[in-house]
Amino acid sequence: MSSGRAVGDDRGAASPLTGRSANPRVPAPHPASGVAPSAGMIGLQRLVGNGARQGAVVSRLLQVQRQPIAPPAKPTLRTGSRGQFVKEAQRKLSRLQASVGPLVEDGQFGALTEGSVRTFQGTRGIPPDGVLDGTTWTALDGAFAALPAPVRAVLVPGADHVDVGFAQQKLNALGISPRLVINAVYGPEMQPAIIAIEALVLHRWPTSRIDADVWRVLDTASPGGFIALEGLSASPVEQHTASGTANPLGVQVPGTSLHPVVGAGGILRGAAVRELQQKLNTAGASPALAVDGRFGPLTTAAVRAFQSGRVPPLPASGIADAATWTALDAVAPASTVGFIERQWREEVGGATYGNTGGNASRYSWEIDGDRMVVTVAVNFTGLAPRAAWFSHVPRVWDRFAAVRDAPPRRVNLEFRLVRGSGPAAMTVDVRAGTGRSNAGRWFRNDPTSESTVPHEYGHLIGLQDEYQQRPGDYVRITGHEPPVGATTGPAGVAPATIAANLQAAMLARNAANARTAAAGVTMGAFAQRVVAAYAALPLGGIAPALPAVPASPGVPALPALPAYTLTTDLVTDLDRSLRGTADRYETIQVFTYTSGSIMGDPRRAPDIHDHGAEPRHIAEFLGILGRTLGGTFRGEER
């Protein structure tokens, strides 16, 4: 089998780019690709497939090759420094095993990071002062660049290997269509893209092999996607592979506005009114309104005048409804204060949840000099909230600054949880004891409130859960490809067998049996093979109805379940056919994806590269700052 040979190496072979042959005799098919070289471009196109499907991959690869990105200048870092460069230093120090353990890439230059810098400096003959200055950066970057590249397997069609999963991540990140399931099996759905890379980027006759040259192309265009040993403990860590811009916000209900109704029957005081008054002034209100947050006669009159002045005119109700806000935003997009009411939905573990109506997210924001303060007002009902809850939010969320390069501007983001009432406030019912919290129900004796409250606060500002997500939703929410995870399951048990056992458990409506069927399967590539095997099973029939079970000592009541017709969707079927017990939850967990962020579940998806609140979670506020102050802002740890 030939590998890595330039196009035209075979005597008489046609160029895959021109289709010309120096020898009129038709040569034998290429041994690796199975296509006669004399077929030329026609044969290559048949291998590559429709150009629209592979064009995005090739275009991205060529763009990266032609326009290498210059590295930014490195700042001097010391104890107390924060930001993306600290995260870069932590990653490199861990990979160089300069730390006593894997450094958490939290962007905070603390004692452990300083100690690692001192250790590294001592091994390079640099005075060990713990300061990452220009000299130390040069040595650190050089040592990191000298690390051996990840050892990559040479992959051929049909290969079953963890590195196939990493290649699938990279092809997805480069725009292959349709997206690949990260199952770590080199199937025919990824072969056309590899052939396109060989022919159009490497300019060699296609072999379908993912060898060192193909890996070099993929790694350059899409860094990450391998397992590295980090720190002296040699902990294996799977590297992230980015896949576009993250959107962690819940999916807004179509046809709804991000603005609340302001005026009679709606909000009459506060940030929403101030936003309205500012925008009416920008739109030419005469006389100009005092931006005092009180919806009075003058504000009513200004709203009516604005409505009447539209072409065509809006009903002059004097109430800022959705249509009025849309028109106002078009002529006055910016303000220094605002209020968001987001009606949204999400899917978690096959079930759809709605944060709509009275449960919609409501919060205000205000830009004040070098601060942007985001405030959620909560009307606590039931028991009184614990005082510590109010400090948990800033501890987790007050970690970011919004940074604009030109002209330079830095704005710290501050997040607040306060008591409130009225239509601008959220409602949270505080209950005794412990339990599973949600956006509208918290438990006063929750032993993990230091993480629960910041997680639920994320929902109150419109962020959706990042656990038990399907692959596509995981990519959209986190901006990363799903992890390759485990590529093997229980010894000697095929995915189809597990799928059939799961189907039988659901027909019996037995959550314990479902968990047993999934025993030995963990999140990742093998689990996704089970998902595919389940989709290929003959339809399993109808799971019978279950009666309600009354409560008994130590056992809560269980609701009745209606009869359910199984589908080909494993996650949905698990959710709808089984009772809501820990067995159901743990089984669904296996066949979905979970992030390690504050909106995910760090206990179930530990990942030192995804910690607490992430810059993606503040993207909405970065956009607001850009509209108000101009330019483009990015989020950095502060």
C-alpha cells in the first residue's frame, strides 16, 4: 500500500486535479482507494462526494495554511495575575510536569502556579523568583514546543481506535457535513473528507489513510483532541477541541420578546423603565424624559408619541409592548441600563423543560464606569433563604472582565442576588430539608448550596443546563466537541446486545434493569455506538401503563405513568418509559454528554480544562457592552 506519495508518482497515472494521463492505457485501480487513477477528477469527485459537503473542510484548511495567526505578545505574570495568559502558562507548566500535580486552568496565578514557575525556572538556570517574565516565557514556550507531538496511530477505514474519535472531533470542528458521531470507528462517512485533504491540501493521490501528514494538517487547523499526561502525577487529561462559538443561553420561545411589558399592567418601576426612558430620549422624545425609573404621565405620553410616529403607526396605547420595543430597539439599540425577560426552553436527558410565563428569567443590568452589574431580584416564598446564599453568587460569578482592545477598555462584570418583589422579580420557593433544586425551588438545608445556588442563578439569567445533552446540543452550548471518552464497554458484550437489553427493560418499565443493562458503559464513543445500535433495532412495541404508588415510610409516592410506545430514540425512550428514580438518571447520564462547568456537573464530568463559570456564560453581556460602548469585547478572568 502506498502512502504519502505525490500525485503523479505512479507511471501513467492521471492527475486527480486535471484528469490527464501520460499513458492511454487505463491503469489498475489504486490499491488503497480502489479508484482507477485514469478516472481523474471524475473519480476523485466520486470519492470526495458533493463539493458542498467537503468544501468547508478544505476551505478552512487552506485558509489556515495561507494565513498563519501571529501569536500575541506575552505579559509579565506574577502572583495575583489573572486571565487567558495565566491559563496558557498553567497548561504548559502542567504538560512539562513542573507542578506537583495537574494545575487547574483557572486563569488565577496563585501559590501553586508560582511554585511551578519557580520549579521550571530552576531547571532552566533562571533565577527562581516565581515571576513569568519575558525570559521565562521564552524558555517555557521553547520547552513546550520541544515536547514530542502526541503519538498518533495510522488509521485506515474500519479502524476502531481512540484516535479515530479525535479525528472525528477535528473534522466536525472544520465543518464536515453532516456532522460525525464521535464513535471512534473510521466509517465511510468520514472517508470522503480524508480523501479531499489528501488530494486538495496535501496534493497526493488519495489513500484514505490518516497518517502523520494528515494528522499534521488536522492538528494545525484544529488544535487539541488528544490525551496528555499532565503534572507529576501523570494524570491523563483529554484536550478540548473547539467547534465554533458557544451559545449557552436557553432556546428562546419563538415570537417572544426579550423586553417585558412596561406600563399599565406591566412593570412600572426600575431598570426596565429606565431603559425605556433612555431609548425614548435617544429616539427624540420631546420634552426629554428624566431617566428616573418611574413610569408616569410624561413617560406614557412619550411612548404614545413614539408609537404614533411610526410608519405605519403602532396602536398608541402608551404601553411598551413587544412591537413597541422592536421599533424602539431599531432606532435606539444602545442604553447603559436594561432589563431582560427571557422566555426559554431546554432539553435535558430527553425531557423538555420550559422557563416561560411566570418562570421566565428576569434580571437587570447596568453599566457604571468600569463596572457592569447584573442583578437578579428574587421573591423568596416559603422559608427564609440562608444569608450565605447571597455571597455564593459573586464568589462563583464575579471572575470576569470584559476587555476591548481598540480603543482599550476594561469593564468588570459583577453579579448580584438580592431580595425583590413585584413583576420584575423571580419567585423561588424555599423548602425544608434537602432535595433536588431547580430554578424555582431551593432547599434550605442543601449541603452543597455553594454550588447549587450559583448553578440555579445561571438559570435565572437564562443559561441552560450543560448536563445530559445530546451531541449537537452539547456542541452548541459549550462550543466544544463532545469528548471521545470511553471507546470500550463491558468485555465481550456488543453494543447491539446492550441496546436490546435496554429495550427489554423499558418494555418492562424497570429502571433497575435498565441500569444493569448499561453497567460497564461510560460516557463516550462506545456509548454512542449503543445509541446507534438502539436506533437500528426493530421497534419494540408499547410499554404498559403503570399505576401510582402511594408513599410509604422512607419511600416517596410515585406518580402513574401512561402507556408509552417506544421509538428509535434511546434517550427519549429512557426518559419517558422509566420512573424518575436514580436508576433512570444514571442510565441516561451514560448515553449523553455533561460538561464540567458550573452549569454542568463537575462531580460527574471532572475536567481541569472546564471549571466553574466560563467566558461563554457571559457572552450576552459582552454583546450588550459592544452595542453600548462600541467595538468588540471578549471575556477574561480578572
